[in-house]
Amino acid sequence: MDEYGTEDLPPGGLSGFSSDSFRWPLRKIGDLVDLHYGKALVEDDRESGAVPVYGSNGITGSHSEPLEDGPTVVLGRKGQGHLGVKWCDGPFWVIDTAYYTSFDREWINPRYFYYFTDQMGLNHLKVGTSNPSLQRDVFCDQLIPLPPLNVQRRIAEILGAFDEKIELNRRMNETLEEMAQALYRHWFVDFGPFQDQEFTDTEELGPIPKEWDVKPAYDLCDVLTGGTPKTKKDEYWGGDIKWVSAKDISDTGTFVMDTERKVTPTGVEESTTDVLPERTVVVVARGSVGKHCIIGENMAMNQSCYGLRGREEIGQSWTYLMLNNLIRRLQQVAYGSVFDTITISTFKNTEIVAPPVEIISHFEEKVDPLFDLMHSNVKENETLAETRDYLLPKLISGEIEVEAAEEIADETAAAQA
């Protein structure tokens, strides 16, 4: 094999890269990186602390003591599901379903190795059926393009800058949502701005401002249903219409911008559902019950979810926060456990505080900018991730020079400013 070619590569070893040949010499991963087994740490043995505990597909909790200090790359080792590739800067604990790595730093930059391995993926290397696993010798036999160390560092810095901005936006959105939720509770749970008004007692929700009302949630928002096209009809799937389901809502943040599956216009018609407009609030009714989001663009929806649209002059920011508070109440009734299902009757039979529409509108004047900024941050993250994912294989293969990549990165940053 030519050291600059890919002939006789291990099956799938350089999958995910756009070039059939590599500018850089290829070396076996095992010559550069050591894989170490994690150590079991059951829930009962974990103590409260800030050290992340990693499993086969990411963080599974925290602990007070580290197994080792970083930086490291954590590789999923076994399981039927996706095997993760995670970067960890500081102290960490890895359990026995994953590996952690150490490096020959004279030859390889740890963050460069992370980006290569994340792009390459691990699932295609698993062996076994009942409990498939990533074997060390299989992984260590894979080949990695190895530019000079200073080039590796620059590649890692370029790609890392995208990830740092994405993480900054994600954390900002967490703070913005916390602010919006706190403001909702201040207005519509604690009634802070209305304490000088006369209150009246209600059987369901206690004292509320006298001019307000208590109504079923169903009276304040339209509840929309979804559907699933026949899965065996190819003409219904793989189109341009995003189709949101419970899988897309779990742990995605406030806004969902993309979906795992997409449908065609014919598929939407066959499932007798409509394409929901941007900013529709979506809640999971079965399965991961209570998970909810705002869709960031027009999307179809499957039948395990409901969509909510505020009626009359009620906007989507208030509708989302109302639902968030409603889910909390339902969880409290269920003593913190996951309740079984949400139905139309849930919205018809669960009463909420119903302020006058003009008060809701005044509230939304204050919170809409927070949601607009969250939406903007998520859209920016999409662009950043797309640019990073475009540059990553080209940089690692040597198809594009680091100077050209830096220019593209600067142009992307300027466009988002």
C-alpha cells in the first residue's frame, strides 16, 4: 500500500471522508494511542460531585472522585445502541462499557484524534450480536491520516472554535429559557406584578387576581394531532418535509430544527395530517411523556405527539411556558414519576390560570425577544455545525489547506455577527 493511498484499508476504517486518497501518511491508530478499560461505578457508589461519569454513549451522571485526569477521548465499547465518541478536557470517570485514551503526544494531537474518530464513527466496527462490542485490536488496526503535529494542532483549533461557539450558544439558550420560565412563574404562579389587586379564591388553583379566570388548557389553545405515513411505502419517505417525533424532542433544547426522518407531500396527505407552522409547540403524549419543544420551522408530526397553537391573540411564547408549567403540575400529581400518557382529555380536564388576553400580550412583549434570540442561536448553530462538518473531512484528508479553512471559518463568523 502506498503511504498516501487507501488501497487495502480496513473495511470502513476511513468512512465518512470525502476523498478517495489522502495527502497525509496513514498510520495505525494503535501505534499512536492506547485504549484503557473503564471501571464499574454503580449508582449507589457515586457521591455528589462535579466529575463527569461517561458510559457507552456519553455522560451518565457525576461523581466526586475522578478515575483519571484529562484530556482524553472516551470511546463507547459495547451495547446495541450508538457507540459515542466524546471529548473530555478535565478529570473524568469512565465506566466499564467504554474506553478512555492516552496518546503519544510526540506524534498525535489528542483533539485532532477526537475529530478524526468522531467522523469515522465506531458502530461499523462492532462485532457480536447479543451484546456487540468494539474490540481493541479491531479499533487499533484502523488507519488515521497523520499530518505534521503543528498542522494537527491548527486543524483542531479551527474545528474546536466552531464547537466552542456552538456550546456558548447552547448555554446561552439554557439561561434564556430559565429567564423566561422564571418570568412566567413570577407573573402567573406567584402573581408578583399583581399583588396590589384584589384576589379571589379558586378551588383548583387557590387565590388568583379577581379579574382573571380559571379555564381548561383546551380553551386557550388549539390541540393538533399528527400521523405516520405507511412505512413500507417508499414514495412517502425521504422527502423535504421534516417529520418530528419523540426521538427528535428528547434532550434537544427549546427549539427543534431538524428531524431524524423526513416525508414527502404525498406522505403528509396519506397520513391525514397537516404541516405545522413554525413556532408550534409540540409535546410527546406517549413514550417520553411530557417532553416538549418549539419547532423552529414548518414540520409534520407523528401521532405520538400533540401540537399546540394559542387561540385568538395568545402567542406561542406564552403557550410554551404555560405547557411547561402544566407538565410540572402533572408530574407533581404523579409524585415526580413519568405519567402514563397525555390525551385530548388531559387538556380538557386540566384547568390553568387564564389571565386577560391583554396581560398575556404584555407579557409576551417581554419574553418574545428571549425566544427570538434562542431561535437565532439555534439557527446559527446549524450553520456552524454544517461548516464544521464540511471542513472536517477535507482538513483531515489534506484536501483543503488550513489557511483556506481559516478563511472559511472567518467568513462564517462574520456572516453570523
